[in-house]
Amino acid sequence: MNKKELRALRTLKATKEMMEKAREVKAADRYAYERYETSIFLRAQHLNGYLKIAVFDTKWMKNDINTPVYEIFINVSGDGDYITRQLDTNYKELRWSKAKLENLPVVTLNGNKEDYTHIAGWYSADRWMDKNQAQYIKKTLKTNHSGYEAIREYQDRISREKILAQRKKETDPWDADMALVPAEPKGFRAWADKNVLEHFIFYHYDKKRIEQGYCSCCKQYVKLTEKPTHNKKSTCPKCKHPITYKSDGKVKRLTTKEGHAVVIQNIKDGIVIRHFEMNRTYNDAWCSTATIQTPKLSVRESERTLIRGDKWNRYYYTVYKNDTLRWCESYIYSYMWTSAAKVYPNNLRYVDFGNSVVQEAIKRNAKINVERWMRNENLTVEQCMKIGLYRIANSIVDGGYNNMIDDRYTELTKALQIDKARLKRLLAVDLPEYLIWLQDEKKDNTIYPDEVMIDMAKHKISKGDLTTACMLTNMSVVKAYNYMVKQTAADSTIKQTLSTYADYMNMAKRAGYNTDAEQIYKPKDLKAAHSDVIDLLQKDGWKKQAKTTRKKFPKVDKVCKTLKKYEYEDSKYKIVAPTGIEDIIREGTLLHHCIHTCDFYYDRIQTKESFLMFLRKQSDPKQPWYTLEVEPNGNIRQKRTTGDNQGPDLTAAVPFLKKWQKWLQKILSDEDKKLAKESEKKRKENYKKIREEHKTVWHGKCAGKLLADVLEADFLGLEEDITNESA
């Protein structure tokens, strides 16, 4: 707008009527600082195509100043834009502003801004304007309100239009790209439901026998060929699809794990890769048969990558400018972080990849990062695919083994840093970890037994891992492998044994052991030696930790002394009560779980909601085995061993635990039974709370699972509860 033209417009000063009304205005008592019941007055006129609005401050008018604080000019005959001029008490121009009326600061008589105060801070009742003028503004500006609110509404609309026009310049090319994306394939959702998401067989628990269950994959009732158990993994006897059994007494609401699928389609001059996240929900599954047969399938498209020659455009469905949900382009090569996913296969024969290697990779992999494969230009990958080294090719593309190949060479053996004889061996065992072993074998100019290298490769153990763990300081590769195999229990892996050995050697050095002595670097019982060195190093630490904990929970030691009556044993097992906090700390430290670091366990002991008991083997009664969280009546909330896990060896001890529970009922006092009822109530409330909060397990074998599900599955109640809840 032309400011010279605006300055020439007629001056609008406060009328005599306005001045009289201003003098009558009373001070407002709702403000801590000086304010009036009517804070501003407004006057407007239509002049030469402009709507001119004068804004007057009551303070000024009470001091006989009829000059406006602000003049607002709206180009109603032109583009509808607006601008504001600020004046001093002598009608001298101070500055121009593009700010909206509500954002204009309140000013003092000398023209200074009042701290933290804008016109928008006044109530609508605080503003006065002639009714006829207020209605004229409403009509002129085509708003739903009159007076001050009309100005505010109009300026908001104009501001919004400007913002949208500016944004449109950015979003129009995005929308043009999105218009190229074809409709979702008709059969995609049915395929994804069957092949991407997990499936269940729902059954009704019956103590006598269970004959049938409903398969979510077959979508029909099937005759069961085995006894189902809640959360047991199996296969459907009809469709042979992997399933998990779900008992009607154990679950009410069920949601599958999040699934990820990819659809690839042709577009003009290229292809689009579309990423979908999905889940399936059963709400109150057992209220009616219809519910398990008609679950809710939720599918959300989150990412799109348009590939046209060398041009890549990546889009995310996200919040744009903190305003609306839409497709937005990302200028970062974020394909690097896209996870592998199953690819919808039914339309792939029509897709023009321009790269046969990608098509082959999709066929060979259950899940694949398509963007990584489309970006790959490594000749070695193509060579590996042609001769059947599919896993090696995958590892190169995924970038997890960056030092595995030498890009300087086009000859495959040189690129893989092996020779022809070792390439022949590699073809029989297509594992990147095995390739690394072959490379080390060549560097060392030796031959390692294939069965040793293959087994360690399968367990993702490299020669470097053995070196880091100090195993090769005094042992050969073969001796190190044989030692790990010997020390690995049936419920463990050599990878876990290697981790234990590394931990043991590190602590042995700290403890001052002679780690070059065979009885030290090669103990007959690694697990026992590991526990012994922990005992040696942390004994003082346990005392210090116990002292700190005791200050926070002063009643725990006293309660522990009353738990002697819970102790029980037979020829194979025994239940031992802790004598105090130090015992609990030792148990938690040796088993590497959280009982000694979580305050709520101490709080539960102190309030007698639940107690911690130690399950031992009679063959080694001093060695921690399982920690039990027990309610006052013997209900077992949790049974956890090393790393907060459970092993197959626990199954044999369950009959002993039930026998202990039955024995315990005979010696319980009325106080114990009262405490047990309150404990049961708190347990159920806790299950409900953590389920609503969707809390998950963050470590151990149960990592990623809902905490409520894990706790409920681990619960071992009294015999009558077991009868009712077993599956």
C-alpha cells in the first residue's frame, strides 16, 4: 500500500461523545495494574477505497488527548491487505506495522510499550464503538462479527490466506508428485492381513478336553491335534500357518504386533515404493463369536519414495508446519533408516525396476529394504547374486559389514578378500560371518576346521570377538571353541558363554588374579568362577548399597526376619528367605536382574504386599538360581533367573512350588490372609494400569512384549486359581 496516499486521508480524532464517555469510565478492579472497564475506543470511516479505523486509549482520553494511538488501513477496494500506523499524543507518526490489531502493544502517554501487554489481552467488553459503525464494519469486511471482533476475524482470514498462498508454492510440487501415485492394489490388505501380521488360534479352555479352535488365518474353526496352552507357539493343523494359542480366560482385548509391508508400483517415468504400517485388533474378543471373526484391521501409509531415473523424492505423511496432516517431502536421504519389510508380490511382474538384481533380491528375501537395493551400484553385489551368495549380497547392501569387501577390485575373489578354494567353501555356507572367518583364515595362513568356523558364524562370533574376550591370549581358536561348547548349558548359547567369559576375565584382572594361569583363564566351571569373582569384588559394595537402601526402607530387614516360616524344601529343591537387604542385593547382583535396584520391591516388602524368596537346588543350595516374588498367601507373581529370564529347567520345579503353596496354607495366620486379599487387589490394579500405559519389557528374552502380558503369564496362583486360569 502507498503510505503517502494513506497519510493524506482524513484525520479521525475522538468525537465529543467519545471523550465524554471516556471521562465516565471507571477503573477496573480485576487487574493488578492500571486498567479501565472500557480500555479502548474505536472509530471508522470509508475513505477513498480504504477502511480507516482509529484506535483510542482510554488513559489518553482521560488526559484530554483525542489523538488515536493507532490507525488501521484496510484496502477494501483492492487486494484486501492491511497496515497499521502508530502515532504519538501530538498526532506525529512514529512507525508502521504489519501486525494484527490483537498483537499491537499497549503504549504509555510518552509512547513506550507497556510490558507483556497487548490489545488482545483486553476483554471484548472493554472495547467501545458506535453500533452503526460496528455494523458497517461487519458488512464491509464480510465477517460474522461486528466492531473489534470483525477486524480481528478479517485480519485472521487475510493472514491465513497469505500463509496458505505462501505454503502452496512449496506444496504444489508435492501434490503433483502424489497425484502420480496409483490406487492401492485391491488385494493388498487381504494379503497383508494373512502374510504380515501374526495369527492366533482362539480356544475355550476345558479341563476335560479341547477339540477345536478358531484360526485367524484360515478364518474358520479347526480341529486341534494337540493340547493348546495359552501363548504357546505352534502351527495351524489345517493351513499350516504359524499361530499362537489364545485362551478365552486369559485375554479380553488383543492387538497384534505392528506389521510393516511395502507396495511397489509403476508411475510415469519410474516407480513408487510405498510403506504401510498395520495391526489387527480384537476388542472384547470373548463377548461374542462374531468379534474374533471380524477383527478391526488398521492400515496406515507412512512413507513414499518416488524414483524417476536418478531423481529420488522421499515423502512422509506427517504434520506440516504444526498445522495439518499431509504428505511432506523429506530432503534427507532417509532411505538409510527404512527398516526391512515384506513386499507385496502380486503386482511385481508389472513393475519396471530397471534392475533385475532387485527383483531377484525380493524373491530371495522374506523381508528386504527395497530402497537400499535400488540405490546399490556395487558390482560385487551383482556378482554374488549371480552365483547364489544371497546373504553375502544382503549384508553388503545393508552396510553392516563395510570392511568385508574391497571395492577396488572387480574380480570377485579379490573383492571378497579370499581365494578360489575358499570361495568354493563359501558357496556351501552363505553367511557373512563365515566369510569374515575365511578372510581371517587366509590372513593367518592357516586352516581352521569348517565345523568350528560355521558354528561360530551361525552364533555371530568372530575371531575379533574371541580376541576382545581375551580367549586367544592363551588358547587357540579350536581350544577356545571347544571350551565354550563345554561350558554352555542346554538353555544357553556359546554367544552368551563368550559374554560371560569376557566379563569374568575383566573382573579377574581387576581382582588381581594371575590371568596367565590355566586354572584362572580356563576355570573348570566358568559360571561358578564368574560368581566367585563377583562375590570378591562386590562384597564391600553390597554393604554400602545395603546401608543406603536401609535408610530409605528401614522396615525391610525387620520384615525379612519374619519370613523364616515361608522356608520349605524337599529332596531336590528348597525355598530360602532373605535375612535382610544385603541378601537381596547379592541375589540381584549375581543373577543380573533388577530386584535390588527397583525401589518398588523394597516398598512392597515394607508394606507386606509381597516378599522376595529364593528358589535353590539342593545340589547347590548356596548358588542363586531363581528369585520369586511371593504374595503373603503363597501366590507367586514372578519367577526370574539370570538376566530376568526363565529357562526350561524351571518346568521341573513347578510341582515343587505347587506343593509348597499347598503346605503354606496350613500355617497362614488370619493376618496373612488379610494381607493376601489386599495384595491381590493391588496386583490386579497394577496389571490394569500398566496395560493402559502400554508398558513393554525393555530387556531379556521378553524384550518388546507388553509387561502386563509377561506378568500375567508368569503368575502362579494357588491350586484353585490354577484350575480356573490354566490354558
